[in-house]
Amino acid sequence: MKLWLDVDDLFYFAERSARPTGIQRLTGEVYTALNSIAGDAVGFVRHDSEGGFAIVSWAEVAQTYEKLVGESVPPATTVHETTTCEDRPSWLNRLALALGLRSATPPPGELRTASLPPTLKQFARPGDMLCALGAPWHDPLYKERVERCKTETGVRFSVLIHDLIPLIRPEFFEKGRAPHFEAVIGGILPLTDQVLTNSRATAADVTRWSSERGIVLKAAPEPLPIGTGFSSRRSTDHIGVGTLPSSLKEGDFVLFVSTIEVRKNHTQAFRIWCQLLRELPEASVPTLVFAGSWGWMVEDLRKAIEATNHLNGKLQIILSPDDATLASLYKGCRFSLYLSHYEGWGLPVSDSLSYGKPCVASNRASIPEAGGRFCVYVDPDDTTSAGGVVRSLLTDPALLARLEADLKAEFIPTSWTDTARSLLDLVSPRHCRVSIASGTD
């Protein structure tokens, strides 16, 4: 069996963003680990202009991921920027534009070089596995693409569902995103031979949502263990080496790594710091650091930040940090925050723990799976209580020291190689047969 990985969304995202989100971090690290341990048993494909899949080299995939996480920041463009394709029906391009997507087919020249790239149809064999680990719903015709591939080649299909948040918590997304996401997810699930998820919480969401809509799954969703850390080629050891921004001092800031958007709940962190600055001497309140890119539906937060002059310097925003900077931030922070209302996993939580830094984390959805017993959990809707937890960590050094000691002694991070090996096992024909026989009850 050969595992074919659909990496088209990684290229799509790299064309439109300066830095990866959690999904691109996960896929890029797993691709790197799979290439290392499985070699030629793994292949990579993009979407071609004929409704199929074109084979791309590992070098192209690695270069694209490095572009997202490396030191040089490429120019960012809006995620709503689209490209038209003149040789496709105009209605399809209008649909893509309305959805804030690119055309379902690459523009002329994107995959049409002097010699056409080899296709999956030419090289796949019955029993091979086509696997989408990322976010393939940028392609509004993805169902048709997968269905055609399965019919023509006899491959099996697996997809990793990161979350169903646009469908079950639509209040956290801009209007219009959920219908497209639902159409793609609802279309591919009946075709999927092995549904993977990033957590038990997401597996339960997929099972419940599918049942409510009468979608019959071929097998119960299987959680995939999620790794942590950065690839060694971008850091000299597991912790990584980077330079803190000159405005920060080691141990004198609290870190919140995430896209700054409404669901991640940066507003709660901002309000907690407002309260701390009212109640404690300013010198005893560490700087709050938001590390990530600006997202959506946070206009009021941005205005509040500006109105307070970034909490008079006690709030710093580090936009689009590269991996080396993220490593230095994790290493140098006093502890971290992750106050999200809903997640499919919670990569910044496990990243923080892997650097030996306790995390004050939301108690919702999958986040307790990511943090286990090593986080201090709070209600993302109860700012008063959450603020009390943060204050206790700031005013009781012994409490923070106990949490750090427990992490150092007991926490065992999952490596990306562990994730890759688990993936190979889960998509193997033997495992899929067992899963199907077990049913979806």
C-alpha cells in the first residue's frame, strides 16, 4: 500500500498567508516526519486542472512549508483574494468568489508546464490510500474530485477532521462560511473509508453531526495522537534557539499564541489584565503578549487596545512570528494562556507544556485532552474566576514552581514521528478492516 497525501491546501494557504495556522503546522510537521520514516511509501499530490490529482515532489512540499515557518516572511495577501480561471464555467468562478475562495481549478499555467506532471491516475494502485490531512474544503468540487479518483484508481480515502466549529458554533465565524464547509464535509464523509480526528471531542462531534443528518459513516472516527514541537532543521534542539524581541525580558511576560479572532477569546485575557493593573502595582504585572496574526470579528478588541495605548505598554502584539521566535517566546514566558471557547485540539497548549511552561487553559471541548492534568483550567465565560487563577499564579511563586516541577518530572510530549507512525497504522488496510467490522455504534 502507498499513502498519497493531498497537500493542495498547504500550497493554497502559502499563497495567501505569511504564517501557518494550527492546521498547516500540524500537516507540515506530519509530512516532514512521514517523509523521514516512510520514504517512497508516501507520495504527495495537488489538485490538477482536469478534476484529478497531480503528483508533486517532496522538495516542493518541503519548500512550501519552509516558506510558511522560516525566518523570511513572505508578503501576506488577504484570504479573500481569488484567482479566476478563464477556461472554466463562469458560474463556478462566481461561486468561488462568493465563497471567498479561489477557482476550483488552478489558473492556466499553475500546473500546466511544458511537460505535464504525472497524475495519481497513472501511478495509484487499488488498495492505496489517498489521505487529506489538511483543509481541502477550499475546493468546492472536492467531493467530485475524490469520487472520480476512487472510481478510476480503486484507492481508498481518508480524511482528518480538525473540527466542525463552523457547523456547531457558527457564531464564531463570518456569515457565509458554514454552508460551503457543510457542503464539502457532508459530501466527502459518505465516501470516506477511514475518518480520522485530532481528538476524542472532535470524533464525538463528527459522530453526532453525521447521525443528525443521516450520513452513514463506514467506520467510527478514530482520534490521531497529535504531536508537538518544531522540526529540528529549524532549531538546534527540541526547545529551539531564537532571540526574544528586545522589548521583552525572560520571565517577565505571559504568552497567548493564537490567531487573534473572536473564538480564541483574547478579549478575556485583555479584561483580566485590565483588572490586574487596577488591583496590583504596575511593576508586579507582567506584560501580556499576543503572538499571532489578526483574524476576524475582533473590531471592538482592537479599538479597546488602541484606546488604552496597549494597556500603557503592558500588552504587546507580535504579528506573524516565525518558528524561532515562537520557540524563544515559549522558552522565555512565565506561563501561557489559551482561553478559547471551542477547539478541535489546542496545539499551543501542548506546545507550551513541551517547553516546560504551565498553561492557564479553557475547560471546553478538546482542550483538556491537549493539556491533560498539567494545565490550570478556567471557564472562558467567567472572567472573574479566570482572573483569580491568573492572579494566583502571579502572586504565589511557589504554586507556579510546583506546576513547573510536575511538568518537568511527568509530562511526556508526543513527537511528530509518533503522530506519523500512528497515521500509518490507522490507514493500513488491516486496521481499516477491523474498524469497519466494529461498526459505528
